[in-house]
Amino acid sequence: MKLFAYGTLRRRGRIEALVGRRLDEPVAATLEGYRLYDTGRGYPVILPAPGHRVQGVLWTIEEADLSYLDHYEGADEDPPYYFRRTVRVETAEGPVEACVYVGNPAVFDRLVPIEAYEIG
């Protein structure tokens, strides 16, 4: 299965530590209809926004990895920080179905639209 990553999960070291193994090289991908927001907490969220797009990478993961990733993203919190959704992303090879973590705007008191987010 595929995971579209646009924030901290773009970092190889971070995602591999979470899933506990080496992953194949990620593929560049674009998600249409979403926009990136700065939360003021050192990581971004995306929210639906027609006419916008988010650049990221596509990792190949196993379904069993989702519980670790859900926990990392706070998708298992009450209320959740993120919701895991299935989306269609564009790659150089064409469209691909992937899961992505979409922010829950109710839990963030600061959401500032940004066009680019550098992960260092």
C-alpha cells in the first residue's frame, strides 16, 4: 500500500524508525485539492482546499504499519489530531491511490496557510 507524506513522515529516518525497517526509495507525488498549513508546533497539516495542491512523497508501506503511523500522527487520540484518508495522488507514472493524514482543524488553534514546507 502507499502512503503520501508531506511533513515529518517525508524524513526517511523518521518513518523507518516508526515502521522498524528500511523502506524503498520514495516517489515524488502531488495531491490536488488540499492546502498545507503551519500549525506553529513544528509540523504542518493539510486540509481540503479546492484549487490548491501539496507536494510530497509516496512511500510503500505494509498495512501492519498503519497502527504505528496512526499513533505517531495522533489519529488514535480523542479528539484525533489527524484523520487517515484515502486519496488519489499524481506521480510521474500516473495516478496512484494512497492513504494520507489530514489535519483535524478543531484541535489546532493556529493554522496559517503556507505554500512550501521544508523538512530538514
